[in-house]
Amino acid sequence: MRGISKAQETVLSVLVPGGHLTVEQIATQGEIRGISVRIAICELRGRGAITAGPFGTARYRITDFGRGLAFSLGLARSSGVV
């Protein structure tokens, strides 16, 4: 698997805690430009790391694969759940 960009790392780290966030919310929390978020979302959706939330494509959430990816990159801590 090819490495991921800084913007993709930022998007994953913002989504790791959970929730269904908009592009604007991700950009604000991650302190990056909206266009960078949009590009990262397209790339991460293609990898299966994030998906559109149940409220339509305007909100995004992390998948189990994305959470594992974030953990492997050191962007998330283990929850301790077995």
C-alpha cells in the first residue's frame, strides 16, 4: 500500500474519536483547508478507510479499516477493548 499524505493523516486523526463530521468540521478541527480535506476524503474513501455517514454523503465517519490504519500510523491509541 502506498503511503498516505499529511492531509489524509489529519482527516483520519480527526475522525478517530468517532462521529459523523462534515468537510467544514474536519477542516476546522484539523486546521487544514477544505480543498485538502475533500481530496483526502476521496482518497480515503477509495481505500475503504472512511465512508459517508448514514445521513448522506455530506458527513463522513471512519471505518474499522480506517481505525486500524490510524492505529498502525500512531494516530490513535488502543481503546483497551478486547
